[in-house]
Amino acid sequence: MRSTTRNFVDNAARGLADDKLQAALGRLSQGFPVKRLETISRLPEFEQLRDDAIAIKRHTLENLDSYLERYEENAKVSGAHVHWARDGDDAREIILGICRDAGAKTVTKGKSMVSEEIGINEFLADNGVEPIETDLGEYIIQLRDEPPSHIIAPAIHLSGAQVADTFKESHDELDADRDLSEPRTLLEEARAILRKKFLAADVGITGANMLIAETGTSVIVTNEGNGDLTQTLPKTHIVIASIEKVVPTLEDAATILRILARSATGQDITVYTTYSTGPKRADDLDGPENYHVVILDNGRSSLLGGEFEDMLRCIKCAACLNHCPVYKAIGGHAYGWVYSGPMGAVLAPALLGLGETHHLPSASSLCGRCQDVCPMRIPLPRLLRQWRRRWFETGGEDTKTRLGLAAWAFLAKRPALYRPLMAIGTSVLKLCGGGGRRFPILPRPEGGSFVDQWKRGKR
Amino acid sequence: MGAMNTALKNPIDVGLFATCLVDLMRPSVGFAAARLLERAGCTLHVPEAQTCCGQPAYNSGDNTDARNLAVNVIAAFEGFDYVVAPSGSCAAMIRHHYPALFEGDATMTARCQSLSNKTHELLSFLTDIMGVTEFEAEFEATATYHDSCSGLREMGIREQPRALMAAVKGLELRESGEAQSCCGFGGLFSVKYPEVSGRIVDAKSDAIEATGAETLLGGDLGCLMNMSGRLRARGSAIKTRHLAEVLAGTAPETPAIGEEGDKD
Ligand code: SF4
């Protein structure tokens, strides 16, 4: 997917001015965070589970190469083909190759952010293979030709009425006067249309919430069951997963599953948790004949052992988005790429470079709520600051900020100079009655400096 | 005044780090803090060499300038038993972020660590360290409280100001469901992304107004200036103050943040 992150300021302004988006963001605030709080308050061991999950991820990242190899070995034993993709180009070529071998005309897809990251839909379409998203949210934004605005609820920016309009426009073979005012009717219509697609698809592509090293299994969690149909009905199933998705054991996967849905949607567990290990065996009732796993690096391994390694613990639950004041003000599209919110603001610079993404780490009040709610306790504010530091040190910061900071720091290091000059500044500000409408943040100062007055004996 | 911690050394030398905003924008918070600390039995010092803790530089990624300012603060304050600031975010800067600034420099890290261990935010210092339970203050108003982000999440300040408020005669606390939501200030964030910051403080203002309180109280001047600026721009009559002013009893003689009133 092409990034528009460079235009963050304009993107954000568009989000702020979009009333429908603002209404949707208001609903989001009343939804996931409230449910999350309810479900975790019913689980006394939640904090312990977080600690356990963090320990699992830390241990795995320290030994990532050996767990990935173990995963590969065990997946192969079950009959899987494992492919390693250094970057998006690699992954796209590998996936297209598999589709061509399968003689695929259409491909169904489960929701996968990594597949958005590598822009697989556009690429397949350009090469004559039609991709069909089967997750309801993804299906809707595919019809609208929009990127996802949230990592677990890709169409969260839309109202039911907008979706109904989209369906009426796209499904023009159906009665134009049908009633689509209920969410249920939308779901049923999408299901009916997708059912045919499921049956006709030659290849199914899913992401993976985890890859389990000891068994060579991939795990997906969904609420609609579309993932199961995507991976069992077509002859060929392709799993696309990034390297940090591997966990050592089934037990470890279970620990992470216990915090994932709770942190994400506030469910105790998602409706479906699907494990798939290799192709259909002789006595299996269903399943694909060919099973491929594409393991994508795309810059992540360069984070190992460095100051951003903590980010690789991310399980893409979106709790940090749901609780972020900035995300809730501007929505996900403003971030200009696949990943949004605090996790996106840390991950995008790592994957796309700071030149493209430098606004994201800066556009944060560093309130710290993300770190509080992150099940993996990823120190997101610290990581955002680290990007700011890199941007500043490489001379990226804009001249106005740079000069302003330099002048201010020069004075602040010299109290004898600082105080009289600042006194002039505050007197002027006081005369003006504060920053006025343009800078309401600067009130009319009281006048005088505390330290000076204290020194002169005022109490 | 309420119960005090008698197990402490006598006298207790406290360096008051006023913070740059209080120093320049609202000295009355400094005087109120000084009054509270002295009434709690501390011997107060206000080093002249203090300016700013360095957050604007640090949060902009300018660690060199942040370090230089940190060196100033460390030198000015390391001689005291405690360092107290009427701000959770400046106290958190010294306590949690200074040590990280000097990674690799053993001497400076040790000095930072020692300063870090004795640095506190004012309200939590008064309750947790000095053992104060009340200041026999009176303030006839309904008020809502804003938990500033750094104070809340980095310094664990939540119950302390509420305990002190509960003991103020006439003060009725009306909690907002969004008390712990960011006000959108974030230092230079509000300057660089004013529209985004503005939307956040608008949402915050909605929640504050919904409580019906007459006064907004908090423990960090940056956030308070931000919220008062927005509330006033919206035409709200809510008065904004630092809680120290209420506890020290200086509120009646001091105009609320951003208000006219000539006392000089
Ligand atoms: S950073 Fe944490 S809260 Fe955000 S998506 Fe990742 S795991 Fe979830």
C-alpha cells in the first residue's frame, strides 16, 4: 500500500473536518474501551497474564532465529511449503507465483494487515488475479477502494448508512429498494454474495495472529468465521505472516490469546480461533490440498537487539488506538498507511523511514495511556521519543522549531540572562492580555517572576 | 493542620523547583507551594539558578540541550534532602527521564539517580512523605479535578490530591468521567499540531462542562493553562486554578488562570 504519511497535517485536517468520521470515532470511544474495562475487571489474573505474555515474547525475540527455524521444520513435517520473503517485493512475487501455479482466477482473503502492508490486492489485480476480501469490514472498504482506518476494525470510520449506500451502488443486481437499515441485513447481504465467491475461489489467503513453533501451526482469530471458509474451501491456502508472529508452544499461544481479545474488543475470546497445520490429510474431511506459508521480514529484523525491539512484542490488538486521544481526534486514515495510532506511529517509521513518517512520532501528546493499556506493556511514549531524537539528530526537524529550541536552551542555561529577558517577554504578554484568540493556551501572565520575587523577600 | 510524619529528620531541607511556567506565568502557585511546604514543616530553599527542567528539548528529541539543562538542575538541587515541584510532569522528567539522558556516563548517572530518588511532585510529597492529611483550608465551590498524564501515569498521583481536597471545607468535588483523559497539551505538540491538540482539549472541555462544576483544579500548570484557555475561548465561566492555591488559601486573593485582576 502506498503511503500518504508525508501529508499528515492535511490528512489530519481532513479527518477533523469530517463529521461522519467524528461521529464514528465518538462511537468507538464508547465501545471497545468500555468493554475492555468490563472484561478485564472480571479476570483477576489479567495483570499476571500480561507479565507472562511479555516474558514469552521477550524470550522468543531473543531466540527468534531458532524459533522460526523450528516453526519451519515442523510446518514442513505437516506438509507445508515455507517461503521466506525479505521485503514486500519478494512476498508479492512468491504469492503471485503460488496463485499462477494454482491457475487462480480469484483469491479470497481473510483480514490481514501484513497483506495490506505489502499491497497484495493491487498487485494481484494488476496481474490478472481477482482478490476478494471476506472480512465484512475489509469487504466494505474494498468496495469503496479505501485503506483500512483501524487495524482490527478496518471500516470503523463508516456509518451503517454509508455502508448501505455502498452496497446499493456495488450490488446493483439486487432490488434497489431493499431495506438495509439494520446492521444484520448488511451482514446477511454480504454473506450471501461472499458465499459464491468462497466456493469459486482457487486460492485463500489469510494472515496469522501467531505461528506456533512446536507444532508448525498458524492461528487466526476472527468473529465472522470468514477466515475458516477462506482457508478450508479453496484448493490452496496461503498464510502470510511477519517474523515476529512466532511463539514457541501451544501453551504460549493460549496465554497470548487470553489477553488478545480482551485488549482488542473487550471479548473474553473471539468467536472463532482457528488453528491450521499443513494441508488436508488423507482422512481429513476438508482442508486445502496445498498449504503455503510466506514469512515476511520487511525491515523488522533490523529492530532486533536495538532500541525499537520492544515494538516487535506487538500483537496488533489495537488497544493503543482505541485509547489514543490523537487517534480519536483524527481517525486512522490521517496516518496515511496501514498501521495507525500509537503502534503505527512507532512501526511506520521503522518500515517506511523517517523522511516519509516523521510527523507521526511528533504528533503525540505523550500522554502515556497507550502504554498503560498495551497488553504487552510496550513503552510506546519512549519509542516515540526515540524517533523524535533520531529525527532531530539527523537534522530533520524544521528550522523554526530548531532555532526556537536553540535560542530558548541558550537562555535557559544562563539564568542571569534568562530571567530578565523572560521578564520582558511576560510583561509584553501581560500588556497584550495573553495570547488572545490565536494562542488561547497562553493566558495573561500574573506578572513578575516567582524566583525573583522570592529573592527580593516577597512571601 | 492534620497529622504529620514525625519520623523525618529535622530540619528537612527542601529545594522548591518552581518550574518555568509557574516562575514566569503564575508566580502565585510558587508562593502557594512555598506556604504549604513551610506549613508542613520543611525548610524551604528556592535556588536562583533554576530555569526549566528541559522537557521542551527532551520531547523534541533534542537530547543535547536537554542534558545541558539537566546539568543545571542537578547542580542547583542535589544538595537538598528533597526536591519538590508543583508539577507532575516536571517532577517525572527529573525522576524518570534524567537518568536515561546520561546513559553510559557513570558519574552523571549516579548523580541523576540520587536526585531522582528524592524528587517529588508537590501534592504527593505533602501527603506521602510529610504525612499531611489536611491544611484547614476553606474554599466554597463545586470543583472538578484533572489528573495530568505524567503525574497520573509516571508518578502514581491520583488519591493524594483527592484526599487533600476532601479535607477542604466547602469544596464539593464533582468527578468527571474523563478526569484521566489527556487535555491535549503535550508541550510543543500543541504548538506544532494546534488543530489536533485543539480537538482534544475541546473534547476535554465538553467533559469538564458536563460536570457542572464552577472550578477546574489540577496539579500541573501547563495542562491548566491549556484547558483554561480553551474554556475561556468557548465562553465558559469555569475558573481554573492549581490545587495548591486552594490548599494554601491564596485563591480568594488571586485571579483564576487567565483572568484579569490587578493586584500589582
Ligand atoms: S502496541 Fe500494544 S496496544 Fe498497540 S496494538 Fe500492539 S499490542 Fe496492542
